[in-house]
Amino acid sequence: MGETQGQGVRVAMSILYTVHVDLGPRSYPVYIGHDILMEVGDLFRRHTLGRKMAVVSDENVARLYLGEVVEALREAEYKPVPVVVPPGEASKSVEVADRIYEHLILARLDRGSTVVALGGGMVGDLAGFVAATFLRGIAFVQLPTSFLAFVDASVGGKVAVNHRLGKNLIGAFHQPRFVAIDVAVLRTLPERELRAGLVEAVKHSVIRDEELFGFLEENVERLLAGEASPELWAELVARNVRIKAEVVSQDEREESGLRMILNYGHTVGHALETLTGYSRFLHGEAVALGMVAAGAIAQEKGLLSSEDRSRQDRLLSKFPLPGMEGISDDEVFEQMHSDKKVREGMVRFVLARRIGCVEVREDVEEDEVKKGLEAVRKFLKKA
Ligand SMILES: NC(=O)c1ccc[n+]([C@@H]2O[C@H](COP(=O)([O-])OP(=O)(O)OC[C@H]3O[C@@H](n4cnc5c(N)ncnc54)[C@H](O)[C@@H]3O)[C@@H](O)[C@H]2O)c1
Ligand SMILES: [Zn+2]
């Protein structure tokens, strides 16, 4: 329980962790706590933001939380303008962004105003894109509500909308002024979304933090059943945000290649999502299978021990996952190569050397990919 100073009012808030994202002049804190959404006005005051702000949300999240956030902001004497978009990835588009610009212009937001994202990663990316581009960029705040957005999408400043020819192709880097994560909202997050988000936590642990991997092994059943205590959720989120913050602060714009390691499991994962028209797998589910493939490839290359690979597969086997029916190895291989982000025909793989340590490789051969996919099929049969 922390205490904080408002404008003359002392407000008690349950902020349990504050993680700093270290980016020089663009540094910002990520507050993690319980029931902090209704007191969010106080956090805004700490950050000297202008009075006018657009609060962007999707219909699902708006129904549950927009009222209380808008009220908290009004109480703190801000002038929030709510903007609600339809839920789903299709809203992450230039067209919907254009509708949001219209709201901002009509409400006379100016360079001193703020765009606040209240929602999952879709809302965060869309609202962030609007914040990055409106009047050449205005202040941005993230109030993430999905587990995936807690541990991944809300931190790091990547904002984007999709193009009909590919996902996330139109975007920018635009860091938020702060991120406030209220684990209480997990209560209403659909279970499948929660589980898929947890896969990104497994990813973080394999790339950077064996201790976190152990924490997940110990608590996975409770977490998957949504039965962990708020304190446990907050601890898990903080550990993950620290990893993401560390990686991002060393490679903000994906220049040194370090940030690439966050794509562990994503090479095959993206191919599976695309091949099934984003309808069979949630993102995290596809990434889980991608990690199984990457584990097998790493072992094949003599990088990863069979013990560590089995340890990863054992943890991932606790997650209920859709199957690979109707997807051929050749299709996956071709899809990986046609990915819009593939540079000069080289497909990049992040491969583990052990739990907690990975490297980026461009030398994965077709037969190794096929061995990886074979391993995925075996893994699914056992599950
Ligand atoms: N910017 C980044 O670094 C980054 C990283 C990873 C993913 N992403 C992006 O994030 C998006 C996926 O994010 P997501 O998985 O959060 O999807 P999402 O935002 O679509 O949310 C998933 C579903 O859960 C609902 N929801 C969210 N929070 C809820 C809550 N507390 N209670 C009830 N319902 C709730 C939403 O309305 C939606 O229907 C993708 O667009 C992806 O590209 C961005
Ligand atoms: Zn991901």
C-alpha cells in the first residue's frame, strides 16, 4: 500500500510496484497495483498533463470500466472526452483512426492534450498511433486491461494500425508518459484471453529469466484457472514488465537487434496465425506452438539441452491450445518467407541456449523447420 500526494489531498492507493522504463528524456514509470483505476486521476496529476484528454476504449472494456475512469478524471478536474470503438482487431485501422481524429478535432484537443488508451493491446496500439500522429504527436497514457497488454503491448512504445496487406505495417514509436496496470480488471477478462496472454510471460522467462520460469512452473495451475491472488498477479506482472522494460531501454527502436529476442516463438507463431486467417489461434496460442517448434529446432542444432527443451514443453503443455489440422509444413515454411517484415529473404529465428538465454539466428534450414513442426504435432497429440 503506497501513499501519494494529490493537490492538497492525501489519497491512499494500492500501488504495489513501480517499474521504471529507462529511456533518457522519454523515461516513464509503469505503476502496477490493485483497484487503482478508480484513483487514476491522482496519477495523472503526478504527471502534469493538460486538462483535455481523449479516453479511447472498445465497447467491451468501455461497458465495464470507462464510466469509472471518466469519473475519476472529472473528480481530478480533467476534461475527458470518451471515444469508443468496436472491439476486435479490425478496429486497428487507418479508417477507425480517422474517426478518432475527427472526435479530437471536434472536441478541440490541442498540443497540450492527452490520448489515453483504456483497453487491451488493440486499443493501446490504435490510440497510441493516434497520439503519435495527431498534431505531430501529443501525450499518451496507457491504461491496459488485458494480460497481454499488461506484460507486453503497453510497454515499449510501439504503436500501429494494420493495413489490408499486413498487420502493424503503419506505425510509429511513441512512448507513453506513464502506464497504470490495475490487476483487478483481470476478473472480467475472458479466460481464453488470459491464458493466451500468459504465454507471453512464459516467453519472457525463456528469453531472459530462469527464476521467472520457476515461478511460472510453481504457479501455472493457479494462474491458468484465474485463481491467483491480486498480489501474485501483481508480482507476475511486475517481473514481466521489468524484462520488457530492460530490453526496450537497451534497444528502443529495434536497431541493435536485442529487441528481436522478444519475438521468440513468433516466427512460426505468426505463420500459423496468418495461415488460419487469425481465426483459429489467439496470438499467444500460436506463439506457444511457435516456442515448441523453436525448442525442437534449438535442440536439433545442438544449442538447447533435451532437459531444458522438455522443461519448456512441460510448462506449455498446461495451456489448452488449438491444433494444426489442415496446415501443411510447406504452407508454414512459405508463409514464414512471405512475412512482410522478412529482410532480404532471411527468416530470423530466436533460439534458446538454455532457459533464460536466447540468441537470434538466420541459419535455420528448411529441414530443421520441418523437424520443429513435427515436434509441434507430437506435442499436440500428447496434450
Ligand atoms: N505494441 C506492442 O508492443 C504490442 C505487443 C504485443 C501485441 N500487440 C498488439 O496487441 C493486440 C492484441 O492485444 P489483446 O490480446 O489485448 O487484444 P484486444 O485488445 O483485442 O483484447 C482482447 C479482447 O478482450 C477484451 N478485453 C480486454 N480487456 C478486458 C477486460 N479487462 N475485461 C473484459 N474484456 C476485456 C477486448 O474487448 C477484446 O475483445 C494486437 O493488435 C497486437 O498486435 C502490440
Ligand atoms: Zn507476441
